[in-house]
Amino acid sequence: MARQMRAWVVDRPGVRAVHRQVPTPAPGELRVRVRVCGVCRTDLHLAEGDLPARRPGVVPGHEIVGEVDALGAGSTRFGVGERVGIAWLRHTCGSCRFCRGGAENLCLAPRFTGWDDDGGYAEYAVVAEDYAYPIPAAFTDEQGAPLLCAGIIGYRALRRAALPTGGRLGIYGFGASAHLAAQVALAEGATVHVLTRSAAARQLALDLGVASVGEATAAPPEPLDAAILFAPVGTLVPVALAALDRGGTLAIAGIHLSDVPVLNYQRHLFGERQLRSVTANTRRDGEEFLAAAAGIPITVHTTPYPLDRADAALRDLAADRVNGAAVLRVC
């Protein structure tokens, strides 16, 4: 009889606990015994239906830290017993014009963990060995999990925001991804201003050393060279654009955003202000960020939940009751 494992599947609205067969790694894949899985806002968008699931009954979760416990045929990059991470990007075609040009985040035929294929709200997960990451020894399992999406996407968003050396950065929303990106910016000499509705998040931002905090719709104390919108709230786009200095850039970090109001060209864009989206990440982004995170080293703030309370973790995330990053302790 096949071994069974505990798992959660997307069952909109929400998630549902089930038992699933333990997966078998295909050639070139690893099977990972999941220790911790981060709870990402993308999981919430899937559960609430803002992001349509790619297939029925998919297991969410793409911030996975665990131990390799089985190897598919021909898999040699990692050994049984090694600690690895599984992230959002799990497959690219390697042959489209974007992959050939070094922009695999824009691949025309990608696959994503917890969206196309089962993720880490489960006791086991599989991944192609080329898309797994070694986790720096500086981080515990619980600290390492949020780095694999919140951290990597925040890092790419920071780079997309084109923050100049020693520049002034505004961060709108201050959850899992933002509190990691802010630390990279601070370590690189930026002045960081945080605008968010959560009082607890504002306090966390101050504890991390930002220059100022305020309500999400407030004006920062000085014009911004760059800004990142982490909150999936389209009405904040004109607010953030209006806060930019001439030549500033706003990067929107996230796969889902509510509708954006009509923009006024003179107020929001004139003066060579730019508006950019952030789409997934490359594996190079992940490697660069993990190295930077260990070197700083970044402080990761987590709120842990047992696997059996994955539904509660998502509810708390929706209600802004999570400070830092929510993580599921699986074993």
C-alpha cells in the first residue's frame, strides 16, 4: 500500500486538509521531506480566488525548506540528507527568446510551485534538482523558508525600483517580503521610509532601523528616488507615484493587484517617473539574494503555525494579524 502524507489543497474559498500519496521523484528530481513552509500572500490569492488555480486540488506553498530523502534517476546535484529549499519558479523551457536572453522569469512556458504543481503545505514535495537551492547555514529552517519567495521577490523588486546608491526608498506595505527587502536596502546605504496601515508592522520597521514610518496613504517626509508597492492595493499606485521625485521609479511587487485608479499624467508620471511590474524571478536572483542575506546577515521575523493550522495562518494573513512572515512547521 502506498504511503500517505498530510497535505492541504486549494478549495476555494480557502484550503482543505486531505491525505495524499507520498510523491515519487521523477528522473532528475529530488523528493524533500518538508520541515517548514512559508505562507505567502500568493497562497492567499489562490485560496481566495483572486489568482485562478492552474489545476484543481493543487497543494499550495512555495517557500519550502526540508531534507532530501530520495533521488530520482540521474539526480546528482544534492545528496540524501542535505538541506534544500524549493521556491516559486520550478521550471522554465530554456528555449524561448526570454530564456535564451537571460530573462527566464519571463519564460513563455514556466511552471510554478504551489500553482502548477504541488507545493509545501504537505509532508513531502518534489522538485527538479536544477531548481532547488542550498540554504545558507546562517539561517534556521524557519528563518530560511521566507527567503525563498518573500526574500527573492523583494530583492528583485528592489533592483527593479532602480534605487540609486544612498537613495531614498519608500516601501508601501510591510509584511514578509518588505521587511527583508528593507534590510537589503539599509545594508546598501539607503534611507528607507515605510508606509503601512499596520501599527505592529510600523514598529517592526522602526526596530529594523528605517528612517520613518507612517500610514499607507500618508506622504513620506521627503521626495523618494524609488518606491516599492508590496501591498496588493491598486489605490496606492497613484499615492506612491505622487511621492516620487523627478526621475523616480515605482516597482510593484506581487502577482495580483486590485484595480488602479486613473492616473494624472502631470502629477503621477511627468518628470520621467516610471512604473514597473515585477514578474517572478530568475534563479540567479535567488542565488544573489541568498548570498546577500547571509552576508548582511538579514534578520527574519516569523510567526509559526503547525501544519494542521494552515487555514488559520491564511486567515491571519488576510486580516493583517501576522507580523513578519507566517511559516508552517511541518515536522
